[in-house]
Amino acid sequence: MNKMKKYNSIILLFFILISTSGCKDFFDVNTRSNTVDEANLELKLMLPDIENYITSIEFSKAFSMSQLQQHTASYFANGVDQHYETSMSGAWRNYYTKVLYTLKKMKEIAINKDAKHYLGVAQILDAISLGMVTDTYGDIPYTEAGVGSLNLEPAVDAQQQLYSKIQTLLDEGIANITATDNSGLENITGDIFYNGDLAKWERLAYTLKARYALHLTKINGINAAQDALTYLQNGFTSNNDDLQLFYNDKYKNPWHTAVVLSANTGNLSILFSEQIVNYMNGSIYATTNIDPRLPDYVDNGGAATYDGAVNGAEGDDVNGNPANTRFNGNSYYFKEDSPIVLASYMEALFLKAEAEFLVNGGNTTTTGSTQAAYDAYMEGILASMNKMGIDPALRDAYINDPAIDVGLGNLILENIMVQKYVALVLSTEIFTDLRRYDFSTDVYPGLAFPANRNPDIPAGEWPRRAVYPYSEPDLNNNITQVNFWDRMWWDQ
């Protein structure tokens, strides 16, 4: 949080410089009086802006995807909650008008100055932002994009090539941040994620390599899991490694402002779905006590029970009564100064648990339990609890409950993926997991289509992606619109 406060003035200055017209005009040769000439740009000023906008991409995606993955449910009809298509245009806009162009300029400047460490950080940020966007839309402009008016209709890159590019960028990033840098810019400043800690950047890169390797379980089978395990050996080692952006009382967490504060003034939008609530309140897993994270996520107004909203039922619970699962404004994740997490140690542990399980021959119906898989599964829950500061007595009672501590020989894929689903609350990685396992109730018990579902979506089909923003096919002849339920390359 102190880092965020330290760089507020930098971010605010940079926002002011680009706010009227985006990055394209910021770098335009016909420079206005209130902009910075490109030759005088400083890497330390560009970096926090990129990091902030990448975080904004995650939030823009998560608001809609959390409804598709049934972490949340909407109060309203004819929205994404009922499987009406969404373009998630905020994510697209932030990527193409803010992030990609600025990243390309940052890399150019870093290369010209031989600033290897800044270049490595930019390459890692390029990889994670590219992964976030291609996992949302599939094939997207990348190679020819981000050059402003030099190419207003960039070609679309196939997702298969983009996934290869992600791994290449991460490899290049690792090489650069671990190289000797004598540029005079070897000490990274302006970094609101890691405050220039290159060891954390390196561990992040390896964790991301594992994430994007395991995304390809449908394409590469067991090799995807084995690759993930190899990368995780150099990945995150504790919660202190988490990639996250903390907010403060001036620049508030967007979940707090868009959901918590809005609800407090009567402007209701989303609340927690019965799907995640039932994983935590004892309805599906007969634990002695409720999951101690549930009261932290959810404000039920002091009621005796937590009654989640049925997706598609416009704010009602399973009995047709108003659901009582609003966001808790005092939660670890939903206070005004809470972080948005983009990658975490607990995610790395669940990646390891799943990968070990798959490598040992496990699948949706067959156990692949090993000691390594079991340990990572239990440690993932523990990391989640510790990150949130859950009372140790409540934490240990839950973790030691036989419904959670099922025993080595009884571990099934459902245990791993449900606990990841709960721990990575609102993370868009969960939507990727659901697609990888085809929304299987063998993996996610209780999962069901929403009430009042869009009648135009084919029977039996789940949404698999966002559609391209509606103006894009008109603006770029290389983009052909897709269906909400079309599968992308890695989801075949």
C-alpha cells in the first residue's frame, strides 16, 4: 500500500497527460502543449501506468466473467448473468488504447538505452496482458497492433501463435531481468507491483509459464501438466510473491466503489451466487463449521444463514426470496484499500496440485492422488486463509475437517478445483478452468445453467468467450465477429 501511495503523483500526472485521447495521441508527432515529447519519456513514468491499466483489464473482465463462472449473480435481466452475450469492451479498450501501445514504446526505449531490467519487466507485462486478452477473445490483433495511425487495421494473430509468443516473452523477460545491466537504469523505479524486486519478477515469470502451460490440457494432455510442474520449481514461494495492486483512500479498489458503495446507495449490481456460497456454507460439503472465508466475502446482514443468489433469478435465492449475500465492504478483498490480485502463491499451489494429479493419471472420474498433489492442495487452502488473515483457530478447524482433509487416498479432482474456485474468488482464471473441464459437474458439483437463460444460445452450450466489441468488425476488416459460445483454439 505504501508503494501505491508513493507513486500516486506519478500515476495521476501520467493519467492527466493521456486522459483526453489515449496513448495514440499521447505519442502523436503533433504534440500538444500539455504532453510529453516521446524522446523525453522516462521508463519509470511509463511502468506504473501500464501496471495500473493491466489491473484495470482484470477488473473489467472479472465483473462479467464472475457472473459466467457463478461467483456472482446479477440483479438485472437480459445480461451476462442470463447468458446474453458481452463484449467486455472495457478490457479491449484498456488493452489497445492504453497497454499495448505503451508497452511497445517502453520496450523500444529500454532497448535503445540498453536497460535490460526494464526491458525484462516490460516483456513479462506484455506476456500477462496478452494472455489476459487472448483468453477473453481468442484470435486477436497483436503483431501488427499497437502502432497507432501507422496501421489502423492490424491483422489478427491466431491464438496458437499467441500462446507461443506468451512463452517466448516470458523466456526473454527472465533472460533480461537476470542479465547484467550496466545502463545506469538497472534499478527499477516506478514499479507499483514489486518495487523493483527482480527476484519476484523472475518467480512471477515462471509461475505465469506454468499457468499458460496448464491452460493447454486439452491440446497437450499430460505434457501440459508436466511442463507446468517444471516451471513451478522456480515459481512463487510464498504469499509475499503475489502480483497485486493495492489501492488507498484516494484511488479506491474498484470492487469497493462499483459494488459495495453502489449497493449502499441503492444502486444494486451484483451479489454472491449460490454456487460459491453453497461450496462454503455446508450445503455441498458437510463441514462442521462454515468456511471461515465466507463471512469475509459476504455480508448477510446478520442473518442465521447465507442464502446465495440463483444465477439468472435477478437477485433471488432458491426459494424466491431476496438473496442476502452482498459483498462485504470490510472484506480483505473489498475494502477501499484492498488489492486486486493478478497472480498468487495460492494459485501456484493449486496449479501444482492439479498438475501432479494429472501426471499421476488422474482425471474427472479417476484419482491421481500423490503426496505432492495432496500437500499442494492443502497448502493452497492454507495460503488463502493466511493471505486473508483468517483467525488461526477457525482456519485450522476448517482445514482439519474430514470433508476438507479427505485423506491422501480419497483426493479427487473435484477437491482441488473447488478449493481453487473458492480461494481465487473473482479471478478470471476460474472461467478458464471451467472451460478446460467443460463446466463438468464431476468437477464442479451443483453447477447448472442460470434461470431465465437466453433462448438464443444453443441448448447445452455454455458461454466460452466474449464477443469482439461491436464496432471492431466495422473498423477493422480483418476481424470477423464470433458467437458467445464458440470455442477458441485451446478449448476444442
